[in-house]
Amino acid sequence: MTEAAGLLDPHLTVGTAPAGREKLGLRGVSRHFGAVHALDRIDASIPEGAFVTLIGPSGCGKSTLFNILAGLLEPDPGGSVALDGMVVPPGGLLGRVAFMPQRDLLLPWRSVLDNAILAAEVQGQPKKEARALAREMARDFGLAGFEDHFPQQLSGGMRQRVALMRTFLFDRDVMLLDEPFGALDALTRSLMQRWLLDIWSRYRRTIVFITHDIDEAIFLADRVLVMGARPGRIRMDRAIDLPRPRAAALITAPEFTAIKRELLEVLEEESLKTFQAGQR
Amino acid sequence: MTAALRGLAGGLILLLGWEAAVRLFAIPPWILPAPSGILATTWTARAGLLPAAGMTLAEATGGYAIGAVLGILLAILLSQAAMLRRVLLPVVVIINSVPVAAYAPLALLWFGTGATSKVIMVAFIVGFTVFLNALDGLTRVDPAGIALLRSFGAGRLSILWRLRLPSALPAIAVGLRVSTVRAMIVAIVTEMLGSQLGLGWTIFEAVLQIDFLRVWAAILVASVMSLAFFGAITLLERRVVFWK
Ligand SMILES: Nc1ncnc2c1ncn2[C@@H]1O[C@H](COP(=O)(O)OP(=O)(O)O)[C@@H](O)[C@H]1O
Ligand SMILES: [Mg+2]
């Protein structure tokens, strides 16, 4: 449970995120699955280097949005996604953003190291070179000594870190993380959050992070996007200007709870809609 | 290990019971000979049984290797062609559901009574079994895994090599395992229907000569070979598919 504790760097060096230029832009992105209207005219702009969290009731289309951002799904005609200011053609995002799906999807026949280098390998990097890099990175990810283990031998938290390492080793500016800590217990989760912020500060990527945990959404983010009940829409776009580095105790601070109350109001309303839709 | 020991113990008990029953009820040897008699005959008839066993084993393993390779290759090809797969698969299933013995006379007619017809029959049966298992494994891959690799920029071949094939290995291994026994059976049955060599022929000939102990001796040798073949492939499977 405390396996991540040793990973935390007490001297976190992160400043506030730069209000950089737009890295990822969504313009009127909608998506239907037959009669199901999953996403409805999503507009959002993600600045370079920012940590943006996406929160919303389950079934509101968060994973669908990620699939579109990863290039796996196309938005309905009329909507578009822009990367570095350029509108991306269909399929054009494949291989250009580092996507971590909701399940870790580690391959049981590959060792920790070989799972971590999967994306790099697909991209044509020589295995030897990728492995050497992964070996160095394993310490940062709390996997030192486990490089040659197989996924079946690892705890849930460790598996999640292997999947994260795979995503980091896929050397792309944008990372999409779909509920990476969703299956972890509260304590491990809190440790992993601080660990992720630390890693993020060192590897500097633009991160979009899905969660359904409000504390997590606020604690990690420069900005929180709140999605509404289906059809998914951005109901709120809230900048989080809490100072970094952030300590665990932050979530009890008054400025934190103030933001939380604000988000809760919107979320409750949206969750209620989902709930009532389910009762009908 | 303990499972193997238990199996051995079970076999021993069965043999002892068999021996006792034959002696107790004075069963005549042409109905059921005692194990001791079968063992003794196996030893005295070894000069004829050994080359016959060698022939059958060569036909079975040769046909097995050819069928396995062709089955896997064909499955890989069809895994990449969804349309063709949907057209061909029902035909394959129909052909595969006809009992083997039905095709054996044709094989003898076309390829003669030498080893070729046996190798082809074995390859045919093994090929179908392995093909169907492999294709099932190759096409039943977690779609989320495929999506992940696509998001890394992987193409068809990369997905085939890094995901489909390894995911299909357990299914392929099952096909290879059940094929071992089928290969032996088909080789022997085809030999019975037409040949001058092999254990199938030995059995056929011994029946004509009313030499029932020799029939049983040949069956014993065939069973031991079958078990060994099965065991070897099972061991290999455990090493290759280590994650299951
Ligand atoms: N491939 C698909 N085919 C049909 N419906 C889908 C598909 N993917 C998602 N959906 C539907 O779209 C809606 C949003 O799903 P999803 O994006 O997974 O939500 P979330 O991740 O927010 O829980 C759900 O109603 C889901 O059933
Ligand atoms: Mg989801």
C-alpha cells in the first residue's frame, strides 16, 4: 500500500504551469453511436504543458472523447480536433498522442520492461535502445528490481505504473490518461497523485486526465473541465490556481474546499440528471 | 508431479484388476488376453513391432508437422481477410465434420498405399484442427488491446506480430495438443485400410492370422507412442504459453 511512498521527492520543484499556446483544440466535437448521442458540440482548448482534468458522471462520454483525441474514433462531421494549431485529418492523431486507456492492458507474455517499451517498439525504436532507456526510467516509476517480472506478479498500483511508464516512454507531447487511479485504494491513490505530479514536473508533458473523483480532479489540475450528463458537454471550465508543489494536506485547505463546493454544485446537478434518466 | 504419480497408480491398479479378472474368470485370450501375456508378446515380437512403430511414428509426426505449419499459416492469412474468412469458414467446418475414415480410401486411391497417403491424411486432419483453433484465437483478441496498439501508430502487421499471434498462442497450443492423438489414430486407420507397413498394418495382418496377442501388443505400442507424443507437446506448451 505504501509502495509509492518512497517515490515522493520532498523537494518538488514545480512552479505554476505556463499559460502557453494552445496544444490541443476541440471545435464543435459531437459524436453519435446510432441513436445514442454521446458527445454534443464540445469546445475546449488545452494549453501546452498544462495538466487538465476531465470530470463527469459515468456514461457522459469521457472515454469517447479520449478515443477521438487518440485518433481511434472520428467526430461527427462538422467537428474537428486541432493539434499544434493544425486541424487533424481523419486518423491523423494515431501515433501522435500518448494514450493510456482505462484498463492497463498489459500483455502477460511481456516482462515489465518489454511492456513499457511497447509503444516505442511499435514506433520502430530498436529494442535494445528502448530497454536501456526503460531500465533507467524504472526507478522513477518505482519499478526498480521488477524490470523482469511479469504483469501477473504485480500489485494493482504497480501495474498501473507500468502502464504509465509505457505512456511516458511513448515520447509524445500530449498524454491522455483515462482514470489511471480509478481501481486503487484511497491511500495508494493519494500517493500516486503526488507521484504523478512529481513525474509530470520532470518530464513536462501536456496531460489530459479523466477521473470521477472531485478531490483528484482539483488536486492535480491547472484546469478542471466538468462534463454534463449525456449528451456530454463541457458544463464548466474552472482554472485551479492553487500553488504548486501541492501537499496532501491541501485538500483540507479552505481555498480547496471552496473550489470543491463550486464543482460539486454543477456535478450534483448533472449526476442527478443521469440518475433520473436511469429511473425513467 | 503428484498428478503424474496418481495417474501411474491408477494405471497400475487397472492393470492388476485386469490381470486378476482374466485369471479369475478364465477369460479366453481371443476375447481378452492378460496384460502379462500382452507384455510378453510385445517383447518376443519386437523385431516386427519396432520397425512398424517407427514407420507409424514417422508418418504421424511428419504429417503433424506439415499440417500444423499449413494450418497456422492459413489461419494467419484468413485472420487478415474478413470477407474471405466469412465465405470459407462454413465450408471448412463442414469438411472437418465428416469422419476421417471417409476420406482415407480417397487418399489411398490418389496417393497409393505407401507412406505418402498416410502423411497426407494426417496433415489434412491436423491442419484442420490447428487451423480452426488458431483462427479462433487470432480473431478473438481484446478490441481494447488492438485500439491501444493502433493509438501507438501500429499497422496490421505490427498488431498481428505483437498482439494477435501471442494472444492466439494458448488456442493454437490446444489445437496442437489434441492433434497429437488424432495424428496417431489417423495414421493407424489409414494403414489398416491399405499399406504393407506400420502398426495399423500389423494389427490388420494379425487379425487375419487370428494372432490376438500380437494385435494387443501393437495396440500397446501405439498407445505408448501416442501418450509420449501427447506428453512432449504438453510439456512444450507449458514452456511456451507460460502465462496461462
Ligand atoms: N463503441 C460504442 N458503440 C456504441 N455506444 C457507445 C460506444 N462507446 C461508447 N458508447 C456509449 O456512449 C456513451 C458514453 O460512453 P463513455 O464515453 O464510455 O462514457 P464515460 O467514459 O464517460 O463513462 C455511453 O452511453 C456508451 O454506452
Ligand atoms: Mg470511461
